[in-house]
Amino acid sequence: MLSKRIIPCLDVRDGKLTKGIKFKGNVDIGDPVEMAAFYYEEGADEIVFYDITASSDRRDIMIEVVERVAERIFIPFSVGGGIRDVDDMRRVLLAGAEKVSVNSAAIREPSIISEGAGAFGSQCIVLGMDVKRVSPSPGIPSGYEMVIDGGRTRMGIDALKWVREAESLGAGEICLNSIDADGTQEGYELALTRLIASNVNIPVIASGGAGKKEHLYEVLTEGMADAALIASITHYGKYRIKELKEYLHSESIKVRMVW
């Protein structure tokens, strides 16, 4: 059995680390490069960076931040936000990232997934999914709708249908974020995570809602996730990564321990 991963998520806006609730009310809380270095020392398995306004503002990706991070940490990290084509992917990977995350661009032009997988391998292509719970309908039978542009644009696309298509195109991993749970610290959206994880054959990273260590256990077991994304519970010092891993280990969850 592969170890479950604990992955801090660093949202970046205008070069600064930021955090909001349900994609709203963001406040700046620090320097993303320094926070990445801190989490590396703390024992994070990977780190995810999102430039949360690059797509909606139609801006370029944060190459300078990527380069600075690559000089400070020696664990895999992925970068999303503002990646629109294979050339953007190449720039991010050459700057030092191991993976690129595509979200809005992939829905607008799904071929970016297959083109990226063909150029760099599926293991480099992460499908970012921002998902909102809605009433089930003929167009959205799962009751989960895809939303892009940092939570600004509802697409009328069923999340389950989309993830199956993305996997067939060559996505190597899913980062699944529940807009309804994001930043609330009330727990991951277990039904959504389980729905997606049980219908794909690639790893699923659960995102949105972690507020206590028990939430990680729930999403890694009941939610069937391969990894748990965290933000608020460690950004503000409520938990240390070592503490989270020690708890999961005590509950018989296989994790890479920090000694």
C-alpha cells in the first residue's frame, strides 16, 4: 500500500500567500516562498501552489516564485493558475516544479491535458477541479457542478462526467476542491471525494475543509482519498505536520513519518 500524503496548499495572489473561505474574503498571510521552506522542514510530502487570480485576470504564471521555491525545497511541488498551453507547462517545469495543475484552461480546451501528457508524461499533469454542490438535474446528475476562474464562473458541467473525460485524456492525478467546504474547517466533502475517487483509476487529492486531525483520517478512509490537502489548520499554527502524521500513524494510516 502506498503511503498517504499530506500536502500543504499555498494560494498566491499578487506574489503573496493568501487564504479565504469558500473562495471569498481572502486576506494576505505571508510570503509563499518562506512558507514553502517552512513546510519542507516540517515534513510535508509535497506542496501545491495556486495563483488564484491568474486565470480570471488572464495573467501569466508566477515563474519567479516557482524558481525561488525550487531553490529552497527538495520535495515535489505542483503549480497551477494561468497555465494555458504546453509552452506554459514547459516554463513551469523548467523553473523547477515537478507537476503542473490545469483547471480553467482544461475545461475551455481539454486537449491541453492530452498535449501535456504527451509532452511530459501523465505523472506531470494534475487536473484541478473546483466543484460546487447543486441540485441534481439531467445536465448535472451527480449534483456536483464544475466552476472555473477561481470560483467565479459556473460551467453547467457535471463533475463526474468531466473527471472521467480528463482521465481518458491523460490526466495523472486529481486535485479535488470542494468550494462549499473550502476554508470552513468543518471537514472535507466526503461524499464528493468518495464519488470521484471510486470512479477513477488515478490518485485523488482531497481539498477543502480540514479543521482538525480527525478530518484527515475521515477523508483518507471513508473518502477514499490518496492524499489530503491542508491549509488553514497549519497556516495559523493549530497543528504541525508532524502532529498530523503521528495521529494518522496511530490510527493505522500509512504515512511517511517525520522523526
